[in-house]
Amino acid sequence: MNRLIEFRSDWCVTLHKAWNWFTRVRCKSPDEWTSSDWRRLVDLCRLSEIPETEAFHSLGRKLRQEKCVPDRRTLIRIGKWKAYGRIERRLSKNRDKKVASTSRMAFESISQDCSIEGSIEAIKHLRDGIRDLGIPMASAILTMYDPLNFGVIDTRAWSALFDKKTSQITSYRQWGRYLREIRRLAKLHPMKCREIDASLWFVGSLNARSRRLENT
């Protein structure tokens, strides 16, 4: 048990166990993580990102009820969730009707064909119809609508999954590769693709922060 870390609550013993477990897991490849490891990781992610978790589920319900991204305001809310407001100004250039019609067609498309190829076409359709939409943001829209079959591609999740740092996600080939791999892991560990994806993002984010602190 790591006694350098001091926990103050009556959860002390449990938190020490969790700390020691996590320090071991984060050093392993995702292919070495057990089903129990994956479930613990996604729970830690949810606990550490409570506002973001609540927003994800709230927005997802809205998209499924409306069967589209109903307006620019909702699009901007998704952008704030994905990029903490960094792309709000660019997304605000879109028109409500175009956002709704484009996303409705994309959702109908993946409902009929959510294969890797069909998913790439859905991302292309979103980007063709919605201005200033990158692949990561487009993947967030699909994931909120269908978390069972999709995940949000991100440089930190990519780094954790493939043990390779990348500064940008810009190609449909990257999206197809990422989606294929998280679907494989979701099937192996009976989980949603979004749960696999969130676990990878959680580990990748902490690893990135550790590297940044080590280099200062």
C-alpha cells in the first residue's frame, strides 16, 4: 500500500487499494486489461468527470428523442462538451435547419448501416453539411446518439490504445482504425463502445498530464 498518499475519509483503505491498482493498470497495454479493469476504469472516469458525464447523457437523450441535433444551440453544447468551448465561435456559424437535416440523415444512415464503412460515410456527411466540424467532433455527435456502437476519437484515447502519440486526428483512416479496435474490445469485454472509449481517454489523459509534469 502506498503510504506516500494520504486519504482523509473512512474510504481510506479502499482508496489506497484503488490507487495501487490504477498505478499497475496504467502501465499495461489495453489488451492486457481484464473485463474488471475496464469496468473499474470507466467508473473512475465517470466519477472524476461528473459534470461531463451528466452532460453526455443529457445530450444523448435529446438527440435520440429528436432523432437529430435539433439546432445550433445543441450543436454548440456538444462542442463545449467535446472541446471545452474552443470551437464555439466556429460552430455558431451554422444554421439550425441545416444542422438538423444533416444530423438526421447521418443518424438514419448509421441506423441502417453502422459498419466501419457506413460509419465513415456518416462522418463525411456530417462534415459536408455542418461547417467547421472536425472528425473528433463529428464522432462525438454519433457517440451521443449511439453509445453502444460508437466512441469519441481523441488524441489521448488514441495514445492509450495504440501507445503512439499523435497531435491531430485528421483522417478517415484513423477514425476507421479507432472504431474497429474499440468495437473489438467492446465485444471482448461485453461493454458499450463509449465505455471502452471513455476508459482509454481517462488513462490517456492522466498519462499525458504525468508526462507534462515530468518534463517541467
